[in-house]
Amino acid sequence: MNQITKVYIWDMDETLILLKSLLNGTYAEAFTGIKDVQKGLELGKMWEKHILQICDDCFFYEQIENCNKPFIESMTKYDDGRDLSDYDFKQDGFSPPHDDLNKRKLAYRHRVIANKYKQGLHNLFDKEMMAVLDALYNTTDEYTDRWLSSARAFLEQCLAGDEDPTLSQTAAGGIVNSNDTRIRHINVLVTSGSLIPSLVKCLLFRLDNLISYENGKLQCFQWIKERFNDQNVRFCAIGDGWEECEAAQAMKWPFIKVDLRPSSSHRFPGLTLRTVGFYFSIVYGDPDSENDEE
């Protein structure tokens, strides 16, 4: 059976989630007076407060802020697998990991962070706190005309590859079309932000079950290419900034620029798998001639 892998490389900020544009008013300004700028600012400040508090209270951010790594498994080789159930993270003398001992201590923290990420917010907070976070999410989603929920739904569509459900059926790990070509779909996240706040944002904005911690903060597109290196792998980058655009151009990958303006089709809601498929076809050729699903 033939297999094609499609890797969707997502910028986080101002693409999958909106935060900076709420805080500086650019989201509301794009609507030329229709949106309440002050309300957007208040929502952004509430998100900032929760992000910072969760980083410090649950993810060791105060301890490891100066030990930023590109992805959560970057220290795995230093982890000796010790049982951490009774480990005292406050008294282990951890400092920036210049030697193997401190690198091991950082690896322990990364292991705990990864486990908490996999377990989700419901295992970190009680019902009262979850209700607060859910209310903030829903209010922000309503204010942004369902940008958050639409982006999340689109990630689900990308993983399923279900541009046209009548043409394909779900199979284990991908999509099988009528010509027995197996299509595997992967979402990867890129961000210029620090690792821990980025993971917390994924949790708060309900992206954690669509972006695994292994696919978090990969700053260099070259790393992504090396990680998924195969002649049958196709890449597409989606983001709002010039950095992602230039990186995609350097890699000769299709790039879709997300636009906040309500008249744009490259936004949420608005962006469709058919549009993404068009960008794939420009770079990789006509998918129909290669037993693709689109």
C-alpha cells in the first residue's frame, strides 16, 4: 500500500489562537468600529493572567524560565527513569543545567510537564476553576466570531483529511482512498514563544489533544524536514508572520498567510481543506494524478 504523509506546520500565535491582537487592539481595529476594543483588551489580560499563573503553579516555569528548550523531549537522554512520586522538586538544588546532574533534574521536570500535558487541564483543576476557564474561552470565542473553535475544528479536519467524506474512508492512522493510497496527516506547532507558556496555551485553548507535546515548539523548519524526512512527505506552513513565510520559501514549501480581516478567506472561520489542498497542488503537483485524496 502506498503512503503519503501530509505535515501541517501551524504557527500558534495569531493563527490558531488570538492573544496579542486582543491586547494591542489590532483584532478589533480590523472590523473598523464594529468590535469593542476595550473588551478585547480585557479578555487578553485575563488570558495573560491565567497563562502566567498556570506556568508558575503547575509547570515549574519560575524554576526553568532561563532553561528554555526547543521541545519537551530535548532532555530525555538525561532522564534515568527514576520514580518521581516522592521527589522534592523544591529542595533538589536545581540550577541552570550546565552539568549532567542539573540536566537530569531538568529532564525530570520535563517528564512531569509532559505527563501533565497528556492528562489535560481537568486533572489540574477543580470544577470551579474549569468553569472559569471554559467561560473565558466561550466569551473569547464569541467575541472573535468563533475563531478559536473554528481553528480547533479545522485542526481536526486536517488530521482526518476529510475534505470530502464521500471520497475517502477513515483508516487506522490515516485515510485510504479508492486506489489504496494511505494518507497520514500530522499537525506540528511552531512558535517564537517559550516552551512552557506555549504548552500552557495549547491546554487553555483546547488544542492539546490535536497537538501532541512531541510536536510542540520546533523553531527551525529544517528540524521538521529532518524529522519527517521521506520522499512521500509533503509540507504546508500556515501562519500570520513574515518569519514563517520566509522559512517556508527557503524550504520550498507552500505557505498560507492567515489574515485577521473579516473579508479574508484565510482566517477562522473561513479556511477550508480545499484551499489548503490547492496550495499543496501548486508545489507538489496535481494530487489527483498521484492518488491523493483531495
